[in-house]
Amino acid sequence: MRCAGAAPLLGSLPGELDPTEGALLGAHLATCEACRARLSDIEALSGLVQDGLRTEAARRDLSTFADGVMARIPASAWRGAPAGPLERLRAFLRRHRVLAAASAVAPALAALALYLYIGRTGGTGPSELSVEVTSEDLAAIVLDTIDGPVILVGESSEGT
Amino acid sequence: MALPDLELVERARGGDPEAFRELVVRHQRRVYAVALGIVKDRDLAWDVSQEAFVRVHQHLAEFREESSFTTWLHRITARVAIDLLRKERPGRRSDVADVPEAVLQEAAPGVLATALGTNPQETVLRHELSARLTEALGELPDLHRAILVLREMDGLSYEELSLRLGIPKGTVMSRLFHARKKMQALLAGYAGIDAPGRGAAP
């Protein structure tokens, strides 16, 4: 292999040349001082390109860059957007599932506690509707039936 | 503790804007450096970098995790930058013949490496040449510059460069050789070591 053929192969990445080319280049480099010097130049230049561009990029103020990118992405691409009051509440409840679960059963628990309290103190209320407890959109109604207390849990209707 | 890229990608796919913003902030400077190397204009590099991230977001669902996020992001950046070059400067020549033979002969083999010394991180000359690197890159024909930057910054193989640029592998090798040669000559010239025997390194 001569210098004219070897020069374009200098600086190849490992495994990039076919084995024959690689062997020929290796043999040429072993005997050619000029091509070894060219290879040194390629390595020096490689470092300079990386350093130079990184240095240049480091000088640029990129503090508003991310804001610019985010502004170009439609808001609809993001989960939960656009968020109205109801959606914000739902998002809050999704993030706080334990709290949401507690709020769901709270009316029933409150009604049960009240019923037990009334029963223990010997109070005699109306034979049908003893008490109604509501929270958010849920309501629990305790019915005092002849078969014993029955707790009904369901969505509250407006105006009741 | 910072989340890995793939975790942020997964969250961004799920619609988490903060995860995507974190990816942008994490990679913006290197993306900008690659874009600047290819398009050489600071404002264009800014636009290219932003467009690259927007496209990344648009195609997040298609990202296959066999490759690293960085590799994927840089591929998109390169594509945007090269498309811009072709669109903005269709008439510009980018052939190997753009490199005059006389320029190629200006620097003797090894003179740049010798000038930079064996501990290049600490030499003043290296610092000076780094500062003028973009100026030298600006002297290259567009596709020569793109090939050199993608090779040196992203480590793209001849095959990848060939696919990316739509030119034969042999042409990639030839253009890379000429781009390097011209850069060496230019940088050696900046440093006053352009002629053999002028006493390069102190």
C-alpha cells in the first residue's frame, strides 16, 4: 500500500475497515513515518474539534433554551392539560389516592358511628330515616328498619 | 439523584412535561455544539437545536430503547442541521475539489500534533486553537464540515455517515480526509506553524 491509498484510511474506527484493508494499513504504518505523523495529526485534530465546539457552546447562554422548546410543544401533549377546576381536583385525587379513598367511605363511617351512638344512648328516632350524612357527592342514609339498621351509600341528589 | 435518560423518556411519553424539560436541559449544550459545528451560525444552531428537541418529542413513541437516547437525539439533530444546509444553501459547492491542492500542502504531516505537544490539555496553543475552531470549520465546504463534526463529535462510522448523507462510503472517506487536511492546514496557519521547519511548538 502506498501513502495515497493509506491516507484516506487513517483515523478509521476499530473494526471499520475490512480485515484486508486493516492489515495493509497496519503494514504501511509500520514502515511509513509520514503516515504515522498524519495519524498523529488526525488524533490531535479530533480533540481540537471536540474541545473547540464544546468551548463555543459553553459560552452561549442557554438559560431560555428549554423554555423555548417547551413553548413549541402543544399544551395538549401533556397529561392533565388544559386543567379546569374539576380536572385539577381529579388530578389531585389521582395523586392522593389514599385521601380520595378515605373521603369516599367517610360518609358511611360517620353514619355508622352516629347510628351506634344513638343506639347506645337509647334514643328513639323516626322509624324510617334516622340520619343522612353527605360529603362531596356521596351520601349515606341509615334506615332503621324492623330487621335492623341498613346503611345506604350513594350519590347525593341536589337539593336534599 | 438524577433520573436516567430512559426513565425521563418514559415519563415524558406519559405526558410529564417536567421530565421532558429535564431531558432538554440535560442535553441542550451538546446538541447545540453539534448543530453549531454543522451550520456554523450561532442563531441557526439555536434554531436547529430547538427543532431537534421538538422532533424528538413528536417521535418519542417511536424511540426504541436499543439505542441510547443521546445517539437518537444526535441523529435527529444532524438530520435537521443537514436538511437546513441543503435548504438554505442549495447552490453552494461541497465537492472534494473545493479543497485547493495548495492548501493541502501547507502543513507538513505531524506538525499539528507536534505543536500541540504530548500533554495537549494544558498547552496554551491548544486553548488558542480551540477558540478559533469554529472559524476554521467555517472555511470548509458544508458537507465536509458536517462529515467532520459528525465523525468527531458523535463518532459516526463511515457507513452511518454514508446513510445519513446519502453519499457512497468511499466519498465519505475522501471528504473526511480532505476536511481533516484542510483543518490541519488552517489551524497550523493560525498558530504560525504552517510551513515546515518554522518551529512549531515552544
